[in-house]
Amino acid sequence: MIFLQHRCIFVHIPKCGGTSIRRALGDATEGLAHRTAAQQINPETREFFNFSFVRNPWDRMVSYYAFKVRKGRLPADMGFTTFVQYLYEQPQIFSHLPNLVRHIRPCTHWLNAEVDFVGRFEHLDRDFGIVCEKLGIAPITLAVENSSSHAPYQDYYDDLTRRRIEEQFRQDIQQFGYRFGEDLK
């Protein structure tokens, strides 16, 4: 998303706090969310400050699951384990979820070009403060958008689902140093 008034590009990765960031910065000139870095950064925008936010993949998947349950887009009796199993073994079951593919792609998929700053959802307010400083604007308190209440993500996993997410998001885990059950400092 290109914000001309701030001379910045925000690479909005699904379920990483992007809606809150987008609304805090105002209307984007380029309004299409969820475009990769390479789709947005070009010679005309190269001088713009560009940034993104990433999230622990195990937490991100629980967030996505809880969000879809809250919106009524998953059967009420579908547990998280079944969701993960079907997601990777029988994805056709979710044909009614047109945005599914983009929501389950690793963060590294979206960051397919160099960006100036990668913040972490786990430190959203602190890292967004860094973005505000880089943009030369007063710190903005982010509103909570599109959240779903759920237990700590660790409570949703068994060994099989934990390994499945580890396999699917191996690049994110390696590049950003995420570990199951460990908070980043």
C-alpha cells in the first residue's frame, strides 16, 4: 500500500496487525492490501520508506483460525487440529474461503524484495513507533482491529500440528528467529 502523504510503502501481510497500521496512516493511494514487496517497490517508489510487520507463524495460524470461527466462516464444531489437518491435506474443503491462500502464505512470501524495516507483531506498538519516527510524524497509538479472543496459541497445538506449521513456515522461522512457545524480546 502506497501512502503518498507519508512517502511510504506498507507491505501488509495478513494477520500481522496491518489493518490497524493502515487505518492509523490514513487512506492509501494504492488501496490494494496484501501485495508483495516486489509488486509495490519500483523505480518510482524506491525512495519511499518501505516497511512491513511479521508474526510468529504458530500464533498467526491460531489468530487466522479464531478470526474465521468468529466470522462464522468455519463450522462451529471444527477444532484447530482438524482445521490444520484439512488445510494442508484437503484444502478443497475450504473452497468457500477465497482469501485462504494469501492468509496461509509465509511472511517471507510477501517480503520478496528488500524492505527498509521489518517490525514484529509481538512488539507492534514499539516497532510502529519506530515507523512513525522514520516517517517524521508524531507517535500514533494503534487501535485494535480484526482481533479475535482466544487462549494462548500454545494451547491449540499438539505435536503433529506444531510440526506441520513448522514445516510450512520454515523460512519465516529461520529468517525471523521464531520458536514455538518462546517470546521474542
